[in-house]
Amino acid sequence: MGAPMRIVATHEDGYTTVRLLVAHAMETGLRRHPQGYFIAAHFIQRITATCNGRTVLSAQWGSAVSQNPYVSFRFKGGAVGDRIVVSWVDNRKDSRTDEAIVAPSDDADVDE
Amino acid sequence: MTLGAVGPAWALAPLPDAERIDQALAATTLEQVIALIGGAGTPSPDIELSAPDLAENGAVVPIGVKSRLPGTTRIFIVVSTNPNPLIASFDIPEDTDPQVQTRIKMDKTDTVAAIVQAGGKLWRTEKLTRVTRGGCAG
């Protein structure tokens, strides 16, 4: 399952901006454990964001997206109160879905 | 190495679907990536790529890509000397701005490339980022 994502979505001037901080190890498989063996690759392969069911971004990743991935993007439309749902699946078929409600632009921030 | 060096021979390959992109993400050479995604892209001034001049920690390199090319549907981020040169592929739906910010790992000093699929073609912009400490095996 992993830990919850932090999703901040704000609406201003006809655009909704989404900032996303995902809790995931994003192991490349190339790092060595202190005992010498390689730590197995473990990374998100697909991630999708929807706004009230409409896909607003989808991505395919390799293991070189940084640990605890950060993504920000924006889309036309959306409105305060809309539901942003983000889902990911990793290379072990583990998955997680979290959601957030679009807020007015002045009262939200994300800690990176 | 820059992508232009291996570009034109692949330029007419068909554009990829999700399965091909999965294969490209797993590929270990730039040539394989370019073959799988359908080209290295034509250099374009209409892609803004923000990447640091110097990244002290290659495990966390902030990257921003913004396309002004009409009909942008996909953004690839490529670092040719990474163990897997294709780092990410973002699909851009019609009402989403063709811009994305994220953070990537870089193994060593290299050019970062943003390859944009727009109007059924691939376009490219590159920027050199110096890496003090590699972020892939660290």
C-alpha cells in the first residue's frame, strides 16, 4: 500500500494546478545494501490523475524518477470542490490511490 | 553524448504505444530508447527545459519541461548516460497544459533531453547538467 500521497490542488483564473508528493522508495536496483547485496528494484511504473473522473495527467516511469516523487502540472477547467484522484502501480503490482478536493488558490501549500 | 548523434536514422519509426514505452523505460542504451519511442526528435526552440547547471546531489535533480508546440500530447525525459536512459513519459490530455515539473536521478554529468511529441512528430531540447555525486547507485 505505501504511505499516503500528499496532493494539493488549487484553482485560479480558469486553471487547476496539482502538486503531488508520492511516498515511494523508487529503488533502482543498483544500490548496494551495507551488507553488499543489491537492493531490489522497486519503483512506480504508472501513475494517473483524474479530476471528477476525467484523466488530467498520466505517466509511465522508470526507476530514475527520484525517491518520493514530486510532480506538478495544471489543466484547464476544474473548479473549487472538484475531486482529484491519483493512483499509482509499481513494479511489484503494489498500488495506491489517494484523493484531494480542489481548493481556492490562496489557502494551500505543499511541503516538499 | 547528445541525442543528435544517433537521431536521423530512427526519425521515421512509428510513434509508440504504452507497451513500447514500457520497453523503452527498461532499455539500457540510448539507441534502443530512440528506436522504441520513434526518434530522437528534431531540435526545437519551442520547448523550455529547466534543469540546474550544477546538481550536487544526482539523486534529486529538479526538471521542468514546458512545450509551446501546438498539439503536444507527450513529454519524455531522457538522460543518455543513465543506466536506463528514458526516465519518464508524461501523457498530456487535451485540456492539460503541456508542462510538467518533477525530480529525477542522474548518474553523472550529462545533457538532459526533453523530447516532445506534438502533431504526430517528435521534437527535442537539451541542456547540460553537471552532477557532483551520482544518484543512481549511490
